Amino acid sequence: MRIGFGLPHHGVRVSPENIVAVAERAETVGYDSLWTLDRVIKTIDFTTPYPGSEDGSLGEQYDTVYEHLTVLTYVAALTSRIRLGVSVLNLPLYQPVLLAKRLATLDQLSGGRLIVGLGAGWSEDEFAAAGGDFRRRGAVADDYLGAMKALWKEDEVEYRGRFVEIRRSVFGPKPRQEPHPPLLMGAFSARALARAATAADGFMGCCAPVGTLLSFRRRMEEAAEAAGRRVDALQSIIRCNVHLQEEALPDESRPFGSGTFAQVRDDVLRLRDAGVDEVFFDIYHQTHLTRGDEVRQFEQFRGILG
């Protein structure tokens, strides 16, 4: 199993200097990947509750969020080995031709180190602020994904979808990785899991108990088998939003990343034994994270597999 670490581009430790320090240190000590997240805006008077909090509000870790692809491009210039990922990019909020250009350029500039987590989005408020179509977001995501894959694959591109039309064109650069960087779908619903199984390169999970995450993965694999795809060709990567505490929490309802370090370690070993390809740790959701906490947890999670 590969182990990654989230960059401090949000949360109480956010700063350009800290992004540089974490990126360079993570590559030096042997982390496999560095990760960002996608948050456009934090709505105070929200319509859609955030499922990760009791009252539905987004925490102070989302007050400032540096744009994810800009951060990854910055970090690509500072590193040479470590892989660079976003988990997850809310696909319907981005113009797909421009996004395909940005992702292909970043994959070239990084030497083929990019991993792209994609999602259809969950916040109606964020869609309203960014000008997206919340009600048709699943269909939009399908079409946008098809358009980007066509742009990356064909020398002469022509695409006609429900929401995207590309007249016969030449598009470059193509991504360094062929035919494109790994595209993993963040998925909770049956439709999203089917999208991960048939149109993407695998599943990206988060924010649920380990048993639930593994059940999502099994459903993705079943959908892939039904579609005639090779299950062993699909990846699974799990985001761990860390919320460590001194006292253990009940396991049956505990999201991955919550509880004691020992509980989180047991969860990671369970995921490894189930065949999950990669886990990465975002410690910057913790709203009282000190510099000492950051340094200690960076080292703890680096050695979590023993």
C-alpha cells in the first residue's frame, strides 16, 4: 500500500511557506504522494448541509483554501519524484476544454506525476456561487469527462455531447501519461460508483467508516465486472481526514480518520489487507492543530504501516 500526505493549502496551518516545507520534506522522507482538495467557497447561510459535521456547517478549515491545481503546479516545480493528486475536483464546476488543458499541462510539467480525483459535487450553495447546474450535475459530469478523454486521446478531436460540442480541432499538449492521468471517481451513490467502474480508472473514498468504504469498493468492482472491465486494472485510493483524540470512539459509526492513532492505524491495516492501493492523510481538518502536532503527525503517519 502507498501512503500519501495532504498539503497545508487549507486550514489553520495554511501558508505558502508551509506548503513548500511539507512538500519538500514529504519527498525527502519517502511519502508516495501529496494531495489537495477542491473548495471554491464556504457558504455561511447554507442550503445543503455538509455531511461531515453535526450541524451541517463547514468548519474554519475552509475559511481559506488555496486553489488546488495552482498549488499542485507550484509543488511540481519543487519536487521531482512524489506523485501529485487532487481529491476530489468537482467536475461540473469547470469548463471541460480549459480543464483538460490545465490537467494535461500539469501532467507534462510534473513529468507524469498527476492523479486526478473527480466528483460530481454535493453543495448546492457552491454550485450557485460558481454558476454550476446542481440538478443536472451527474449528467454534466459524464459529458465533461467524455469530452476531456476525447481531447486527450485523438490527434484530431471532434466531440458532440449533451452539454459540450467541440468542432474538429487539434488539442495539445496531450498528458504525459497515456492515455491520461489516473482518473478516480469520488463516489457514494450507485450512479457515481457505476461511473467509477465504467468511465474512470477506479474509486476514491472518504469520510465514512472503513466497512462502508470497503462496501462501496465492492459495489464498484461488481459494476466493473458487469461492464466487462478488468477489476485488477482499477485503483482504489482512500482519503483520511484526520481527527485524532485521546479517547477511543465506538468503531461501528466512526469515520475513517477519527479516534485514537491506534484506531486509525488498525483501519489502515484493514484497508491494506483488503487490497486498497493507497491511503493519504489530511491532518489540516483539525481546527486546533499546532506546529508541534503537525510535525508529530507527519512522522506518525509516515510510519503507520510499521
